[in-house]
Amino acid sequence: MKDTADQLRNSENNVLIETLLAGSLGLPQTPSPVLDGLCDFLPSFLSLSDIKLTFFVPSAVPVLHPSILILTKLKRWATTAESTRPKTKEKNPTDAADIEWMILWLANNDLKIRFEQYAGKTKEGLLPLIRKYRDKFAGKDNLMVALKAVLGDDWDLLHADVPSHPHDGDITS
């Protein structure tokens, strides 16, 4: 029997949506800031009329703003980038694609990554993850221009001496 994720990936009409519990993986206890509407976050080639939503009311489901959500994706991507486990290896490229899409979306909307609103790691703990992503995808010129834009002055910090271990910079209660 196929697992649910395989069924969703192999279907044209289904979309796998992962949800994370508020307060987990460095997410804020209260999802804030959130997008005003799902329409603002859809890729430009999609609209809600393209998606058959029979039970979803966009305003009823808070979606953490991409300027913070991207840090959770980067944290997982950096942790799983060198995994040899088949399921993890399978998920990593989709995380990378999600990160790329969020970087481009943030840049196109003149927004920056909001390190200060991410609860699970300090900026100093997150910069090595971004450096790892930058190094991996350095050949994608448009992506690097966008990444530099969403980092702003923090781009220069990628060259500074910051912790290199993925758990450095963890915030503990």
C-alpha cells in the first residue's frame, strides 16, 4: 500500500500541505505576523480560481509570514542536506525549492528575512545555515541576487566568523 505522501505526489489534483505546531522548531508560540490572505503568497502563475478548495477558507488558517517561515525551512534543509536516509534525501530537494521560491517572493515584494522574530535560534546561529545554502546554490545568479536583497546588510555577515555547528545559537528556555 502506498503511503499518503506518495499518493499526493503522484496525483495532479492533490497538494500536500505540511503544518507545524506553533512554538515548535523555532516557530513563534502565536503565529505572527501572518499573511493577510493566501492569495498574496501564491506563485504568480496560480490564483485561487486555479485551485479547487472545497473546505478551505484562506482567512481562517493563519499562515506564518514567509519572512519567518523561511528560517524553519532553512533549518531543516541544512540539517538534512547530507543525509543518506532515502526519505530524507527525497524531501531535501523540495525544501530547497520551497526556500528558493520564498527568497524570490520576498525579494519581489521588497521584504527582508526577519531573524528577530524567529524564536528557536539567534541570528548568529542561523547565518551558518544561510551560508550553507548560499554555497550550495552559488551558481544560480538570480537566486543569489535575490538572497542578497532579502538579507540586506546581513549579507556581509555571511563572511563574518560565526558558529558553524548547526546547534550553535540555539535558544533554550
